[in-house]
Amino acid sequence: MSASTDTPHRSGLVVVGLCFLTIVFDGYDLIVYGSAVPSLLAEPGWGLGPAQAGAIGSYALVGMLVGALSAGALTDVVGRRRIMLSGITWFSAMMVACALAPNPELLGLFRFLAGLGLGGVIPSAIALTVEYAPRGRRQLYNALMFVGYSVGGVLAAVCALALAAEHGWRPLMAIGAAPLVIVLPLAWWFLPESVGYLLAKGREDAAATQARRYGVDLAAMREELSAARSARAAAGPRALFGKGSLTATLLFGAASFCGLLLVYGLNTWLPQLMRQAGYPLGSALTFLLVLNVGAIVGGVLASLLADRFGPKPVTVSAFLLATACLVVLSQRVDTAVLFVAVAIAGLGSVGTQILVNGFVAVHYPASVRATALGWALGVGRAGAIVGPLFGGWVLASGIGFQWNFYGFAVPALVGALLIGLVPRAVRHSAAAADDLDLTKEESTT
């Protein structure tokens, strides 16, 4: 009997849990900037204005875009495990650099460099979660893994409530280095390499050992790898921009732009907007906490509703709810009503983007689905970069705090209209539901 046969079985949920922890700190490092903005604007000697603060908030997102593209190319060469380990180390180290930044220019540079690592771990976290989750629950576990982004937002708000008023923004950035002592050691010992990567590299024995150890269906993995290669061969821009697909492709890209503009715009500026509306720092940060709790609960519930009633009506409804709640936030109403509105706005931002991705996944046939998701998420990343800039521009205009919320309500309403205009799919595979295991929750961040 071989040594590989003697290897004890391990739960793939350990892998899913490590990916979840990574995304928690990924979310923390991005959302904590919004918690830090009020303190940054008051930093002695810096003279930061809203427009410059918004630009710094966007630098990390530019870095994420570059990091995600680079990691996508490197993962086929070095493997997903190495990308995860190096990405965690890199973004943690850069958060220490952010905490020590002596001026706004270097803070912006370090935020960009941190974004390289933050964006780099996301594709590998998706792939490893899908691969090692229980086969019949891939979609659910992938969605739950991505809830880690909003859990990170909750953590950022809680830390800010405890530290920001007395200690400012630097400790908040320093906490972003926690993965070096919490996640990295666990990932070093317990995170396996992707079975799919080992198969793609022709390392059949290593793939078989890993599959036995974690209960991965090796035959199914070989079929998926073959299907993915065929899909990549058949996919291309012509399939998305040809007759019958052009309208939906443009609408999905624009809707993803609106969705991610809301996600990153609100997470960056909500505390400062609430301060401008007259709330003290502690109360303003509590609104950020509620926003991300609403995103966690609402995102999961909305996905369940989309499975039952279809993605189009649920996505349109989520965008419209976000629009209505942002209008409510512009009014001076009871604080309890504002908290409810902020929680629903969490669904209308993070939750809506999950729904947009799911709608794209079921709209296109399997042969072009990955290409369609890549297009929608690529355009969406532009919205993520614009979101913090947009909030800074509106805030710097000085036209009144109400217009800050109106400014974010407009892309929410536009998103609802765009999704409502998506035509019926020209082609629709009967096996689309099965294919969703690999694609439905590809990314929100």
C-alpha cells in the first residue's frame, strides 16, 4: 500500500475557511479606508481635501485591477497556493507601510501597492473555494466565502469605533497587517495546491494524492479542465459583441460599473457623509457597520430569492431598493429609520453586484460564459475606481449633504434601468444551473 493511500482524509472546508479568512482581511483593508477618512481629513499638516482623499481611496482599487490581471497570468505558472501566500504577505506588509506613511503622497503609493496583493488573492480564493467545497454546495460556499468581504467591513467599523476617536487612522491601517500572524501561518501549513493546477501541469500523481486527501472527485475535475479548455478555445469577443449578444453585453458591463461604484463609493464615504449630516464620529462609523451587516444578510437572502424567482426581477428590485434608501438617507428622519435604510443599502450595493454576476452567468451559454464574466467584471472595476473619486468630487463641491446621497442614488437607479432592459437570452443551455457552480459568484470586490 502506498503512502498516499495511508494519508488521512482532510476536510475541504478547511480550505474554504482559509479562503474566507483571506477575503475577510481583503475586505478589511479596503473598507477601513472609509473608516479612516474623517481622521485623514483632520490630519495635522496634511491639508487633505475630499477630492484628494477620494483619489487616494481609488489608488488601492487601481492596484487591485493590476493585481488581479497579473495574478491571473501568474497562477498558471506558479500555482494558486503560492499566489495566495505571496499575496497575503504583500498586502499585509503594505498596510504597515500605510500606517507609517509620513505624507498623503506616500500613503497613496502604499495603498496602490497594497491593492496589488489584495487583487491578486481574489482569483485564487475563488478557484480554491469552488474546487474544495462539497460538490453539491459549491455555489452556496462560494457566496458565503465572499461574504467575508463584508465581514471585513464590519471588522473595520468595529475597530474604528474603538480606536479612531482617540488614536486616529494609523492604528486602523496597522491592524491590516494581522494576516501575517493569523492567516499566513495557517495557510502555510494547511492550504493545499489546486488539484486543477496540478492536473494542468501534468502532475497526475500529486493531483491524485491531493484529491484523495481532501475528497475531491478527480474524474470530475479532469472533465471540468477539459471543458474549460474547450470553452476558452470557443470563447472570444465576437461571441459577446455579435448579433444577438451585443445589447446584453453592453448593458451588463454598464450595470456592473454602477454596482461596483456603489460598493466602493459608499464604503469609502459613508462615515464622512454622516458626519457632514451632523452625526458625531462614533455614530457615523456605526452606519458603516450597519451597511456591511446589511450586505452580509441581504446578499445571502437575495441570492436565494434569485434562485427561486430568477435573477432579473430580484436584481432590478435590489437596485431600486438602494435608490429609495439613498433618498431616505438624504432626509432628516428618525435615526432608527436611517439605520434600516443603511442596512438595505448594503443589500443594494454588495448584494446587487453578486446578483449582476449571477445574471451574467445564466444569460450566456457555457462556451462564452467566462468571457462574459470577465467583460462585466472588467468594466465593473472601472466603476470601483470611480466610486471613491465620485464621492470626493460631490463632497468637495459643497452643494449640501443631501446631494451626496442623490449622487449615489443616480447610478443605483441607472443600474435598475440597465438590468431591466437586458433582453431575453438568444441561447440558453439546459445545463446552465450546473455550470453556475463554477461561475455564479465570481467576485464583488
